[in-house]
Amino acid sequence: MSVRTIEVAPDVSGPGLDRCLNGAAAALADGRLVAFPTETVYGLGADAMSATAVEGIFAAKGRPADNPLIVHLPDPAWLDRVAVTTPLAARLAEAHWPGPMTLVLQARPEVPTITVAGLGTVAVRVPDSAIARRLIELAGTPVAAPSANRSGRPSPTTAQHVLADLADHLAWVVDGGPCDLGIESTVVDARGTVPVVLREGMVTREMLGVTGEEAGETERSPGTRHAHYQPRAEVRIAPPGEGMALAGALASGGRRVGAVVGHRGSVPSGVTVLATVEDGEGLAKRLYAALREADERGLDVVVVEAVSEAGVGRAVMDRLRRAAG
Ligand code: TXA
Ligand code: MG
């Protein structure tokens, strides 16, 4: 099967957007796999209500069967199709949808067991990407979509990353350019009366009104237990401001070194600067692409400067520590 790619410019809307997306939407409705952009990372989509279609996702990714998928909706009004809502969910949806927040709720029986890995709960999100929402709307069915990488690889933030991992498995890739945010959504259990954060993300604990540290320490998303975000190169975390010195020291020992640092300054010989980032948002946007580039260049080690753990920084540092193993 050869994959078809369609580029969608950010300013396309209305009938022009539909013309771009019709082929990919028809493939989704037909039970095939379609990769598409969201504001966080690219998703590997299939009809969430078809067990056979969803099987294709697990096979293509090499994903463990005990790791459930996020079901994507074009509009909060579709929530009743897949989940039992709660007053807390309604409040969070009102505040953060469309956007990088996923809610875990009790699943409707119509959702196939494989989509939710037999859990009885379902993770749902309305992405803040007009392309993603329109694609799902045209397909006419909720769309299950994990990040569109082979299991264990960094999540894709461009269509090229998706093709590098999954080209042989896809009917279509919708190319909407680089993702705006760069790390995955916050996963929140919204079945109770207070939000419980299962995976850190761009919607921060502060934004959710979660104050205590207790929630989330013991409860984690199934996916956060698996090895994740690991490039072939070794990943080393440096304190702020000390990245270039560490990179230089490693390079002088004969290793091929990549650096993701706050300020460029002078670059020691043997060091490739993969990205310069100013803050947590900047690191979120560039981290996965830098890790993939390190592997493409055959580097031995990537030094990444830590950012402050406040707000979004907490989610980025969580991903960075996983990448460092
Ligand atoms: O931003 C994102 O969330 C991206 C884009 C494509 O939407 N998707 C994404 O999917 O990151 P994935 O499959 O890579 O991560 C989904 C996470 C996993 O940690 C999974 O265990 C968790 O959500 N999850 C899914 N269903 C769940 C459930 N019923 N209960 C608890 N956690 C769940
Ligand atoms: Mg993933």
C-alpha cells in the first residue's frame, strides 16, 4: 500500500479545506489508517468505533495491547457518543476544549474493548486544530489516535517524522506543517469531583486548579509505565546554563555530541547545536524534533539543558527525563 500525502496550508478553510480532506476522511470511514496534525503532536487515526480499524493502530505502532487510545472528537457535543459525562468534565471541557486536554470518563458500551484496552473508561479529547476537527467531522465517526510514532520513539511533530516511522502502514498523511505545541495533551481523570492528573501536559495543574501534589503521584496513565520517547543517542540533562560546557567536555572525549541549549554562545568543536530554546514552551516545541535529528545525524549523545519545572516546564521535564531513561 502506498501512502498518499496532502499538504494543507494553515489559512485554508471552508470548501477548500473540505476538498483537501475528503479523501483522507473517506479512508477513515472505510476503516483505514490516517495520520493527521493536532496542536500537540501528529496522531495516527482510525475509526474508534471499529475494532478491526483500531487493531490496525496497535499493529502499525507495535503498541502493547494494555495501553488504551485517546478518542478524538470534533465537538464537545459528540461526548455522549462515547462517554458518560460528569459535572466536572463539563466544567473542564468548557474551560479547555478545544485544546490539549484529554478527559478520562466512564466508557459507553458502544466503544470497542480494544480502543480502551478493556478498562471500562475512555480517554476523550477535542483537539484545537481546525484540520483535525474537520477531518473527524467529515469522517463522521470518533477517531482513536495515539501519537503517530512507532512505540518507544519520540512523538512526531511534523509529517516527515510520521513518514519516517509509519509510511508502510498508512492510507494518508495530512501534512499541516509543524505542530504548535510539541508535547502531548494533559490526561485528566474527570470521573470524580476533583481533577486527577494522569499525565502532565500543556494544560498545567495550575490551569486545572489542582493544588496538591498527592494526585498523580500514585495514579498514572497506563502509557506512562511503558518505555517512551527514547532516541538511539544517549540523552543527558544539564543544569540551566551548563549545557554547552557539558557538550564540549563530552565532545573532547571523542563523542559526537548534539546540544539543545538556552543560549548559543561559542560552540565547542565537535558539538552540533540542534536547537536553542528560551523557556519551557520553546523546549516543548523543539524537543522531539531535536531527538529525532540527533539520530538522523548519527550522534552519540544529546545534551539538553533543563528548564524551570513551573507550569509547562513540568510536563516538558517529565518527557525529557523519560527520554534520558
Ligand atoms: O496530545 C495527545 O494526547 C496526542 C494527540 C495525537 O492527540 N495523543 C497521544 O496519544 O499522546 P498516546 O496514545 O500517545 O497517549 C495516550 C495516553 C497514554 O498514556 C494512555 O495510557 C492514556 O493516554 N490513556 C488512554 N486511555 C486511557 C484511560 N482510559 N485511562 C487512563 N489513561 C488512558
Ligand atoms: Mg505516544
